[in-house]
Amino acid sequence: MLFNIFIVVLTVVAMEIFSIVAHKYVMHGFGWGWHKSHHEARSGWFEKNDLYAVVFAGVAIALIYAGTRGHHPLEWIGAGMTAYGFLYFVAHDGLVHRRWPFRYVPKSGYLKRLYQAHRMHHAVEGKDGAVSFGFLYAPPVETLKQQLQARHGGRLQRRHRGDATGAPDAARPPSESVN
């Protein structure tokens, strides 16, 4: 039983590492077609970027199925992927992007750092020049500020609140800019 728990925890950690790489090189690379929707104001419950979650859920289901058919420990790897998906849903979709009804802005500690790091990720328009690609790991905020300063010469466009949170913001014309 302890070995199975170890596999689940190790898979959650591995998923964060995998997600950082996939977010930076796939989602902000050739997979931008799906991910772009995540960096734009959302006008409903779902966005094209959610297809990534569907793909990873399918992989987790397949692993759990294979593991329960005798290919151990694949079921525990699938369970770890599922646990990571749940943590992603709570921290990223819920806390940062407010895609569930509970509203909470952390005032201190790890959750504040995670929140700020992801907001800084969304401070950049388009797919290039972003920082902080983790979903559960957040580099120090000062480090991210320095990276943004170096990459953009200290000149970032101020964005609307809905752009960074993914909150519905359909009333704002797309050409409107705040400087």
C-alpha cells in the first residue's frame, strides 16, 4: 500500500514537471491554437484550452483501466494523474481564474505566491515572453518581476482584469487598450 501511495505522489510531482515543459514548449509553441483561448477573455464556461484536460483525462482513464486489468502499477500512475488534475482544477481554474463560484484571493503564503506568479504569466500578450509556466510550482515573485523586466524592458501593457483571470468580459471591445 505504501508503494502505491508513493507512486501516486511521485506521479503528481512528475506531472508538474511535465506540465511546466508542456506549457512552455507545446501550449506556448505549436499547441497555441488550443491554448490561445486561455489567454483571452472567456465568454462562457469552457474554452478551447480545456481540450488539454480532456486529453490528459483520457490518458489517466486508459492507465487506470490497463492497471486494473493486470498491468500494475499503471492504475496508480493514472490515479496520480487524476490527483494532479484535481489540484490543477482547484488551484489554477478555481483560485487563479475563478472558474468556480467560490471567490478567494489569498493574502499570504504559498497560495498568494502561486496566484501572483500565474497573474504575471498572463501579463504578457501572445505566446512569447511569458514567465512562470508551472501550475502548482511558483518561482519567487521577485524573480518573475526581474524576468519580465528583462524580457520586455519594463514596458508591459496593462491588461483588463478579465484577461488575466479568464473571467467573462464580453462587454469590452477587443480593440480597447488601457495604458
